Amino acid sequence: MNKSSFLRKASSLGAAALVGFGLTLSSAPVVSANPAPQLPVPSVSQLAGMLPNSSTPPAGAQQIVTFGDSFTATGGTVPGQAPQTEKGYQFKPTCAKDVRNWPHSAAAAAGKSLADWSCNGTGGMIPIFEVQAYVEQAIAAGNIGPGTEKVVFMYGGMDAVQWVDVAAGLQAAGNIPESEFTRMYGAIKNRIAQAAPGAQVVVAAYPEFVTNDKLCLVNPDPHNPIPLPAPGGDQIQNGLRNSLKHAAQVNGLQFIDTLELTRGHGTCNPDPNQRYVAGTFDPGAPSTMPAHPTVVGGIEIGKIIAKELYR
């Protein structure tokens, strides 16, 4: 297979993976053999100043501070249930978070205070820079400061630049070159060290979604999910994990392999209480958003992450 045909395949698989992770095709990146272009966006500090808080964050430095997209925030409402949400701190209507998501569960399991700066769609609006702007907002709010222990990111599924790294890793058998995505984590590490010298920056992988190149998106019978072929799904899922792991390792950050730690708990697990991620129609496994962590999944993933943070 020549280079251009491989990249076309990787781009197609990347788009399929984005749909599988509950994201929209409109946000799916087009993978190119060329380096990611310089984006005409404001500086991080300027962008942070353009995003006033919509609600009041917790007062002072928090022991755990989290960032991520909708797989972290799970901002939505379980059909037929009353909302259990916390308003987002960012000035963005999609930033409401479910209080049973993995950040809240991890903080509860570890007995730590929390500022959850996750937000549905993080990275899709402005790749690389949006999450850094949220870090700046968290620092300005005092949530990242002396006394902060862990700053945890489950981030990259919406970031087009990250998907360039996934394609590079698939093409070169895991040999991912230095990129804007890896440099982003270097900048974040340095900025957090300035504000909270004792804090550890942690990168967490996404949980399992695809199992053995199969997805169970439509599950009318809770105990008999319907597997659909998803050729290349495991390859892309592993590629996403490997890209995040690489970015962590290059910058000397802790990496939590949430994918490996949730194996068998994807959309095709026959026990709805063991499905940590729901299908698009999966009434037996309640979730705040289709094709996102279930309520049970958010709680269990949080326990897993808490154990890894404080082992």
C-alpha cells in the first residue's frame, strides 16, 4: 500500500472512530502527510481572557483538577431522569457536567477535593489551544495552585491535530514524531509547574468502546447486544491510546491506560451493568449521551482512575 492510499485509509478509519466515540463527522479531521498547519488563533492567554466563567468554580486550589471532552464531562441527561448536573465554569453552553462522571467518582473514591473543568466538545472548537485556555482559566480561578496534587487530562478525541499523530503512529508502527500535540503537553506541564509546583500532570486514555472490531450500537434487548462489524476499529482505538501514551511519555507525565483497564466493558458486554460505554440506542445501560460512558461506567472508570492516581 503506498503512502497516499494508507493516509486515505487512516483518515477514513479516523472518521469512523470519531463517530464511534460519539463525535460528529463534521469535526472529523482530514489526515495529511504534511505537518499540521499553523492555526490562525489568538494566544492561549488571549483566548483564556476571551472565555469568561459562566459559573463560579470551587474556591481555592483543589486536590484533583480534570480536563476533557464529553467522554469526561458526559454533560447531558439520562432519558426519563432528572438532571444531575453541575454548571460548567467556562463560558460555553455545552459545559454542564454530570456529577456521576469519572472525575467526580475519582475524587470521591480518593477522598479528594475536585475542580472538574471538562466540557463537551473540548478541542473541537480550536484544537490544541482550547484546552490550554481552560488550564489558564483554572489557574486564574485558583483551582490549580499550591495544594493541587493531580491535574488529569482525558483529551484528544476531538482534536484534529491529535488524529494526525494517530495516523503517523499507524503508518510507522508506533513511531510517532514530535508534533504540536506533544508540544502542547510540554507547555501545559510547564505552566502547571509554575502555578502548582507539587502537582503531577496525568494523561488518561479513553475507555474501551470497540471490542474485537465489533460495535454494539443498537441494543434493544439489554442482555443481548447486537454486534456490528467495525473493521479497523481496534486498530484506531489502540492508535488513539498510543498517541496519548506517547505524548505523556515524551513529556515525562504519568499515563493511565484506561483502555487496557476497561477491556471487556465496551458496548458489546452482555451485562448492561458491565457496559461502561453505551451504544447509540441502549436503554438498558442508562447514559447521559448516546455512545458515551454509561452512568455506571462513569462511576467505575472514576474508581479505576483514582486507584491509578494514588497507588
